[in-house]
Amino acid sequence: MSGAERKTERRPDIHTARLARERRGGVPKELMEHSREQAGMRQKIFGALKDGPLTVPEIHATTGIPADKVFWYLMAWKKYGKILEHGQCGDYYQYTRAPEEGK
């Protein structure tokens, strides 16, 4: 058996995956709502940062997102290189978007 034939044999059947989703009832509504919420948070926070670096309280004031959630999202994005510390303003660190790769 050639390598191409083995690859074809291992390829999952698309119809099987579709059937499994239908049996499960699709993607759970809670998961879809959570995903939408996260996308909305990202859009709001990144939108606030488009004009320059901001502190957590400033992002909270701009977006209306609770400060603890703003901080949680910033730390998660910082871990993955999406957000950078820019400096300090008083007792608070300022955060800015990291330059996007490939641009």
C-alpha cells in the first residue's frame, strides 16, 4: 500500500462528523454564548486601546467592563503576546496592543 493510499484511509469521514454533531444536538448554546461574550470583550478592549496605552481603570471607564474582568483578559492576552506593558501611570501599569505579526 502506498503512502497516498494510507493517508486516504486515515482521513476521517466528513459525513461521520456531521452525523455526530447532529446526534449531540449541535454546539451547546452556553458554549456559543460564552464565545460571543469573549469576542465582544476582545472587540471592546482592543477598541479602547486603539488610540494608545491605557490602565485597567481607564479601560473599565471606557468600556464599562468590570475592572477584574479587564485585568483577567489583559493578563491572558499578555501571556500569549497580544498585549504589552507600556509603562506606568501613577500606581497602574499601562497596556497596549502588541504589533501584529506579518504586518
